[in-house]
Amino acid sequence: MQYWNATCECMSRDEMADLQSKRLIETVKRVYQNVPSYREKMQQKGVEPGDIKSIEDLKKLPFVYKQDLRDNYPYGMFAAPMSEIVRIHASSGTTGKQTVVGYTQKDLDTWSEIMARTLVNAGANKNSFIQVAYGYGLFTGGLGTHYGAERIGASVIPVSVGNTKRQIQIMKDFGTTIIACTPSYALYLAEEMEAQGISKDDLKLEAGVFGAEPWSENMRKEIEERLGIIAIDIYGLSEVMGPGVASECQCKCGLHIQEDHFIPEIIDPETEEVLPPGSTGELVFTTITKEGLPLIRYRTRDISSLTYEKCECGRTLVRMSKVTGRTDDMLIIRGVNVFPSQIESVLLEFSDIAPHYQLIVDRVGRLDVLEIWVEMNQKMFSDQVRKLEDVERKITKEIESTLGISAKVKLVEPKSIERSEGKAKRVIDKRKI
Ligand code: DLL
């Protein structure tokens, strides 16, 4: 088994708890001293830094929300002087102001370290050629992956997003062994390769590190088959660091959280109560080594669960389950909670359709209606109308029996749904609520 940092990734649970406690105490002191909004929040809850003696005391601390970052836009929650901030990123967000995040040199070192671990999880070493097709710029995907790859000593190919033809040419000519991009873009690459008559055997690709958006197991299967690689799920968010907060190992049974830097909790999003291991709820993170923008009990809105059971890979780091969706992109359709990834999972069981889809939600009168647009593959497109209707009917039935809601399924022409180079836009919600 290959590790980047066996000392940190395989330490005993007791050692981890001691390390986390020590680091948590330091972080709480730091934010209390340097960030007025934290001091106020803690005072309102009647907690002082001295009350935090170990990770057991974490639950005494108040939560932090994206709104807090917006209220203190742009730099109000930084815990280091601006003279020590050496990098700024921002997360665009779909609503409201963007969230600005700042890193000290030590933060960038930590980020490179955890991204190095992530890439090694996917099988990278210094002989790898890592093509970074996440966006460079304010988005954390590009530069985060880039620095991790350099830390390993791999050859980094910093293509950034877009220009799919060129991406493929570079993969082929430069001998790319690992591709880093969103899972939806990975499928787009596969599709374009097929259109250009380039086979996976023409490439040296071995693995992909895919994240930044939810994707189902069926989507993984599809990517792995079409590109002939192992597809690893990587997770992160700008506020907490960027990519590298957690990633799967070769066992692909949950994402190991880099716990020597981030403490996870799962809470009930309504009651804010901490839930026991194994329960599904909202993921909350506390950063314990960050200097620029430390976050205490940050509400991610991502839905997951934690397991502390030992992983076959030998890492002792807790694992989070694949993020299936966010509390805020969960669709409530006629009272039923639906995640786009559940629909994706159903769709990908059908062989006649392409893994490109869009959900259109509208309200007609007082009733929510869900339309699922899904692309046919080329072969099916030339089939008879009766066959199309038959497939539509089958998908409708399957959606209804799996999710408990009715939907109107519409098969659309190949390549008619817009492709995304970054995060895919899966849902168009036309309801004015
Ligand atoms: O998406 C960081 C990243 C870049 C992660 C590249 C992985 C790879 P943000 O733009 O701030 O940061 O978006 C963070 O994206 O809260 C999740 O809702 C979602 N997300 C990220 N990774 C995954 C994943 C980057 N593997 C938000 N599965 C997070 C599901 C993910 N959702």
C-alpha cells in the first residue's frame, strides 16, 4: 500500500485525538483573539477559550455559516494580518455574494500536503503525468491540485478548463497518466474522444481524481469503463481549504478525511444536534491548523455520514460517505425530498441513453411538476418512435418506484444538453418560491 505520509494517515485513534485536541485549543485561542465576530459569537454562548480543553468540548462552540462569511465580506473573518496572506481565492456560489478565502504560506503548505496525499491515494507518484483540467483562477480546483502534484514531484500539465479537443490531444501526446477534472467533464472528454475516433488504448491514462460536484456510483462505472481508469472521488470546499479535505483510497469505500487538519461532525440540520457515527446528516468542519481563515464548526450543507471503522488500506483516518447532495440543492417535489444524484443513478441503469441529463422543475397551478430531459445515444436516436416511447415509459416507471414521485421523462437528441467544463448544471427550477 502506498501512502504519502504514513505517520499522519495511519496514526492510532488515541494519538489522533490528542493531536486534534492540542490543535483545537490553539485554533480557538487564535480566533477569539483575532476575529471580532467569533469573539462575539462565543461570548453570546457564554464560552471562553479556557473552556475548550479537548475535542470533547467542541460541541460547546457556536456554529459558523456561509452567511457569517458574507456578512464579513471580504476579509472580516481572517485571523492573520493581511501582510501574511499570500493567496486569495473565492467561491462563486450560485446565490448572493461570493465567499472570499485567504491563505498564509503555512496554509498553502498544508494544502499542498493534503493534495499530495489525495493524489497518492489515486496511485500518483513522481513518475506520473498529472493533467489538471480543473479551472485555474479564483476557483480552488486548479491551483490546489497543481501544488499537490508538484509536491509529489510528478509532472504537472496545467491545462485548466475548456478546449476539449486540445485536452484530448494533450492527454495523448504528453502521455497523461492522471486526469483531474469534474466527473461530468470526464464523461464529456470520453464522449469527444469517441467522436474523434480516439480509443482509450491510445492513451496512457491510469486514474482520475474527480470532484467538486456530486456523482453517483453508476457514473463512476461509466467513467471507469469508457476511459479505462480507476476513478477516485475527491472532496473539498473553498471555505475549509479547497480540494483535498477528503478523498477515497483505492478501496473506494468512503473518503478519508485529513483529520489532522480538519475535525468532522455530522449534525441534524434542523435541530443542530450532533449525530452518532453512521448517521446521515449535515457535515460540519472545524479547521485546526489554518491561520488565514480558521473555521469553527462550519456548516457545509453537504449531506454525508462518518465511519470510524478500519479501512483495508491501513489508513486510520475517518471516512465520510460520498456526498449525495446538499441540503440546499435538495429538491422538494410535492413534498418528497429528491436529490439529482438519485435520479442520475436511475438513469445510468439504462443502456440506451447517454449520461447527460437536466431536471426541470416547475409549478403548474399549485402542483410541482418534474421533467427529466435525458439524451439518447446515437444508436437509439435512429430507432423507431415506438421504441423511444417504450424507453421513456420504462424510465418513468423506474423513477416512480425508486423515488416515489412521478416525472415526465423526455428523451432528447444526442448532444443537445449543454456540456459543462466545470460543475454541471443539472437543475433548472422555475418555481418562484
Ligand atoms: O469544489 C473544491 C474542489 C475542487 C473539490 C476540485 C474537489 C475537486 P467549492 O467551489 O467551494 O470548492 O464548492 C464546494 O462542492 O460544499 C460540495 O457541495 C461540492 N463538492 C465538492 N467536492 C464534491 C464531491 C470545490 N466529491 C462544494 N462530491 C461542496 C460531491 C462535492 N460534492
